[in-house]
Amino acid sequence: MTDPATYDVVLLVEQPLSEGDAAQVRSLHMEVDQPLRYHVLLPVEDAAARVESAMGSMAASEVLASPALVLDTEDQQALQRELLARARQECTECVGRLEGAGAQVSGEVVTVDPVDALAAKVAEVEAAEVIVLTRPHVVAEFFHRDWSARARKRLGVPVLHMFAHESFDGQGEIYGGEGVTGL
């Protein structure tokens, strides 16, 4: 539990924040009078899912199905270690960019379901709000299976969905003017 006088915001990010993303996030809270703290969560990509996705992409470009690629346990563990190391570096970059924008911030990589990790962090720090920064995911968002829709159903705090690497004006152009969701 954190200090109740602190305004805690949990950010669930799909990819590293750009300097513009960090500045936009900070600009949302310039009027907050109490001490402000951000908590960044960056999920680690799953090695098995990454291999399956790559194989699906390769197979889709061919007429015949591609032969199955089987990674042994050692190769899969090596890939998972590589992905974990990359996620840690990207999380450090996110923290650094928010600190560069004048924020007090902590960050961690998560290896469980991102919305489960988000819910746990919101409860732990008694967060006032959540910001989800992702690339646009048309199908998941249409069926309300994206992180922000799942979080809204589960959490009792406001959830703002923003598109990473897009200005506020650019947010409004995505999906025919819908823009930032969850306000």
C-alpha cells in the first residue's frame, strides 16, 4: 500500500514509450495537486506465442502449409531469456522517459496475463486511474477483448486507452475519429 496522499497512476504499456508518449502522459496530470507517482507495467512476450505467430505469418504467404517448426526446451528457454532481457531494457527506457518528463515513476516487467498484473498493481498501490498504451488492435478492440476493455470490466478506476507513438490529435484520426477511449 502506498501513501494515501499520493495520486497513483498505473500504466500498462505494450511497447516502450517514446519521448512524446511520456510528455503526453505527464500533460494529463499537470493539474494534480498532490504528489503523483506512475507505475509502469510492461508484459514480457511469450516465446512460444512468438514462434507460432512467426510460423503462421510464413505459412500464410505460401500456398502449401509450411513444415512444423519444433523448438526444443533449451531453445525455447533461451528465447524466453532473450525476451525477458529485452523487456527489462524496454521497461528501463519507459521509466527513463517518464523521469525525463519530470515524473516520479517505478517500472516492472510482468510475466503473467497483463490485465491480471494490472489488477494486482492497482490494488497494491490503490491507484486512482489506469492508462493503457498500445498499438491499435482492430479485431481485439472490436470484440472488446483488448486490455483496456478487459480492465474496464474488472477495475473500479477510470481506464484511459491511448495509442502509443500518436499525438493527441493523431489519436482522433485512428478508427475514423474515435481516438482516445475511456475518458
